[in-house]
Amino acid sequence: MQFLSNPHGCEGWAGEMAQRIRAFDWSTTDLGPLDQWSTSLSCTVQMMLASPVPMVMLWGRQGYMIYNDSYSVFAGGRHPYLLGTQVELGWPEVADFNRHVVDTCLAGGTLSFNNKDLVLLRNGQPETVWLDLYYSPVAGDNQQPAGVLAIVVETTELVKSEGLRQELTHNLEQRVAAEVQARSAAEDQLRQSQKLEAIGGLTGGVAHDFNNLLQVISGNLHLLARHEPDNAQVQRRVSAAIAAVERGAKLSAQLLAFARRQPLSPAVYNPQRIYAGLGELLQRALGETIHIDVQLPQDSWSINVDRNQLENALLNLAINARDAMKGEGVIRISGENIILNPDDCVGKSVSPGEYVRLTVTDTGVGMPPAIRAKVFEPFFTTKRDGHGTGLGLSMVFGFVRQSGGHVEVCSEVGQGTVVQLYFPRSLGEECLEVPAEPVAAVGGQETILVVEDNEGVRMTVVEVLEQSGYTVLVAEDGDQAMSKLQTGLQPALIFTDVVMPGRIKSTDLADWARAQLPPVAVLFTSGHTRDILSSNHLLSSDIHLLSKPYSPEALTQRVRSVLSAH
């Protein structure tokens, strides 16, 4: 029987990589034709394909790569090019590291690394990633090492989350030291610090679940208020509870933005409004002994940036400035319109043109040239152990570069530090963030397919939409939804959670909707935006997303808006 021709009920043996391995012309490699593979090679490949853990095998002295479906996700844009490729050619930026791995394991050794940092090219740009790596030799039919079996688990987000947790803890401790003198007050602040540390871990998938819970609470509170419109006591208590839900949602959103787990959502923005959204947070984080001097021109040009990330970058710079001044002094945040000529751009990663330059200036201790040259390196810090992660300026640098800008640092010992952020001028019309005025909920008579795996969320959504006049059909996951759609169901809109169990993903439902004539409207919902909806960390303008938690009014208004746009 041909190798991998019968999956025998194993999903991995019928997956994408199993099919690619069968179709690949292995006669061009040292492994030879597939039907001539050794027993040990074939068995190891089958074991690897069946594993849900990202695994790759490097066969022979050249390290020809064979990997499973989970590893193809890690490989990203290099998949499927890596299949059958020598490892040093597939990952040239870490060629020396992989050569050491192959040589060690073919000599009978094993290797393991926890949170190993490597610089890999992703989306064409170098990016530091952290990995748990485990390498073992694979015996050939002659019982001698013939290849290397590697388990690759990315831990980048865990490492960054831990760094952010430590930074938040440090900031809170600084606030306690500056604002609280009495021992009892300090103990209260410490307990609050510990609570926030725990909340700091609610990123990624946990934040998704957290916002699902808030959505269930919010939805039922709003429905309770509708059912008891004349009960003043109920209305008062429901309003207080809803206010608490909104505070929880805001906290979750701030943590996710600070952890850079959300794709950038740039908009045309005038820097004059920086201090309006950031002033209170800056003053609270820096303490009363720091004076913040903001100088922004009235005729400032607009820039196209993610406002939350810009504010986080300025917050990081201000905190560094405060520490450099030992908690006392003046931090100046200024802005100006400038034009960079070709001579200004020599030796810099920026093109000539019109820019807005935002500057953060302090009068602290300054830095010598050797330190200044390393300030943007991840985890580089001059603070003592436990008092700085070294990630703050790295995050600033990455955000500004991702936004098409440039960063410069000028500093002299004893003279303070000046950090300048350059953002390209945008000629687009500024998006003014005007609070939405209360509008009466608008219903309809269309048919809506609700796809939501959380029963509590699903029940409240169905009730709200049915009360608004819609005909509502439900599915617990993408598989069930697709089954209903393939029976001829033609809803006017599909309202689907982003992340659900099952083979069929929310994006598959969206692809089906776009292929219909006429196309079916799709409205996504999620506890936070995921990479599944983004490209290069930027949300597409044609994606409609309603973030959890949302009110019944926000749901019905957004549903009506999306339906009206089709």
C-alpha cells in the first residue's frame, strides 16, 4: 500500500501536510522517492503527522525539512516552501544555530531550550521571537542517528506578557511609594497591586472568555431593565451594574492594547488632541512631583496612526523620563510640523517628505553614547534587577516603524534626554471621535443567522433580535452554521463570533457569504480582534466588527447599519 494512502481514522494522516508529502518529488533530495523511504523514516513521519504539537524533522546531514500541520502555522509565509528544503536555506537568518543542532543530534546528542530568543524574518522584517525547543536524534534502519526530530513551541506572547506584568507592577509600586506614607495605606495599595497583576494575565484567549462573561452579564441586565421599565429600584440597580460592566470592558481593552495583542487600527488623527485622552493617565502614572508641559502647535498636520498605541508610546517615554529625573522635575511633550530633505535622511530609515515630529524631553541624568546605542534593544535596561524590563522603548520603536515613521534619541550625561518620534503627514480628513448620541433601537423583519458557541451570549442575542422584529436562526459553531447554509438557508445577515470550536471558522462563513448572489452581510463579534481577521496587524475596512461586551442598542443599531449598507 502506498505510504499515507490510508489515514486509518487519524486526522493528521489525512491533513494538508500528509497530502503535500505524498505529492512532493522526493527523488530530487537525498531521501529518494517516497516508495523507497526507510522504515524508520516512514514511521517517524507518521508519528509526527499525528501529533497536535508543532514538529519538524531534519533528515540527513543537510537537514531536509518534513513537518506537520501545526508547524506549518508557525512557519507562516514560508509554508509550503520549507517542505523538502534544507534547513539552513529555509531559515537562513538562524543557519548557524540549526547547523549546530543537526551536528549535535547526528552525533547522538540532544538539545533543549526554554524561551530561546531568535531573530526571525516575519512579513519581511526582523522580529525577536521566543521559543521552547526540544531536539532529539532519530535512528535510521541501521540504528545510527539519521535525522533530528524537533518540537517547536512559540512562547513569545508569554514572555512579553510576563514583561508587561512586571512593568505594571513596577509602576504601581512607584505610585505607592510616592503617594502613600502610612503603613496601612501602603498595605492597601499592595493588595490592589496584586489584583492588577492577576488581571494583567488576562490577555489573548483569556480576554476573549472574560469579555464573553461580561457580554452575558450585560445582555441579561439590559433585558431585565426592559422587562421592568416602571420599577425604579430595579432600574437604579441595573444601571449601577451596567456601569460596572462597562468599567470591566474598558480595563480589558486597555490591557490588550498595552500588550499589543490587537491589530493596529490606524485613523487620521490630529496630535492636538493627545493630551485630552492621555493627560489624566500620565499624571496618575508619573505622580504629583512631576510637572507635564505640553506644547503642540494649533496648526498641526494630521497623522495616520493607531491612537491607543501612540498614547501608550508616549506613556512609556514619560515613565522613562520620570525615572531618569528620580521622580521630580518637568517633562515636556511637544510637536511640530517639519519637512525632511534628502540630506536630513542620510543614514536613517526614513524617506524625505512632510512629517509631524512629537518630542518627549526630560532633564534627567542622561546617557553616555554606549548606552544610547542600545536603548531600543529588547530587554536592555539600565535599571537595577526587578525595576525594569527593557521592553518599553522596544515597543515604542516597533510601533513607530510599523506606522511608517522613525525614532531618534539625543542624550548627554547630566543634560537629559530627548526622544523624537517622526510620523508621515496624512492629507486625509481627520476622524473626529464624537460620542454617539442615544438613538432609538431600530429593528427589522430580515432573517439573521446567529453563530455563537457561548450559550449565555447566544440566548441574550436571540432574545434582543427577536424583540426587534427579526427572524432569528441559531448555530452553536461554524460547522452547524455551514450545514444549515448548505441546505438552502439564505439569511440576510450572519452574526458570528470570531473564535469558535469546530473545523469551519468564522472566516469560512464570511467567504461563503461573499460568494452568494447577492452577497450576504456578515457582522463579526469578539472579545478582542484576532489575527484571524487581520493582515499585517491591520483590520480591513470591509470587516464589520462589534466588540464584546455590547448593549442591546449597540447590537440592533450595528445590525441595522450593516444590513442597510448591503
